[in-house]
Amino acid sequence: MFRVYAGELCFEINNNATQYHWLGINNEVISPSEHDYFRVFLDNGDEKEIAVFSKNQTGKVLGKDNDVVITYDKLIDEFNREYDIKLNVYMKSVGSNMEYYAEIENYSNVRVNEVECPFIELSKIYDNDTSKDVLFRANGP
């Protein structure tokens, strides 16, 4: 398992990117089961929102703790159709923050309309006591 930290928030993922979750204080799992950490939406001209979910993919994780690249050589949509689209997700700890971005190479005949990366689903944010919740937000250019 690889881990990338942002303060007390941690993303953990296995070698083939099929098991992953967000961890909070004391390494408690705070993401719901069957969640995604990225989503991609494709368009083939007839279907305008072909959904690709991270939970349906198998990839390869390279790097070391706090600095990983997750590579997918193809993407599979929600109906098990494969696309010749390569996706790289980069995650890196920088101080108490996490840099997180994606790159796509599209060799298929569909258009990539949208990439939601990071896509963060949490069952709770910080604590069961909501007065202690801390909201982690993506901050990009």
C-alpha cells in the first residue's frame, strides 16, 4: 500500500489501484465503501455523458509514500466498454498539503468532456462530533 498525506488526511492505495480509501485521524477510514477518487466523462456523439469511475479500473502505482503516480493504460466505462485512453494521476505531499492532478492521452474515437480529479467522497470529515469537522478543499490554478 502507498500513502500520500495532507496534514492529517491520508489517501491510501494498493499496487494495482483497485483498493483505496481516505484515512483521517488515527488512520480511521473516512471514505464510504465503493467510492471513487476520480471520475471521467466521455462523449461519443450519441452518448454525451459516458461515465468512467475509478472503482471500475485496474492500474499500476509507482513511486514511494508521499509521491506516487497512478497509471491506467485504458479506461473502462460503467457498462464495461474499454477505451484507448491513458490516464496518469499524480499525488504528492508538499508540507501539510497534497498536490493532485491528472494527465490524459486520448487515442480513442470518443471525446473526453470532463475529468473530476480529485473526486473526494468522505463519510465524515474529521470527527463524529460535527463541531470538530474540518473541510479539506481542492485548491488549483
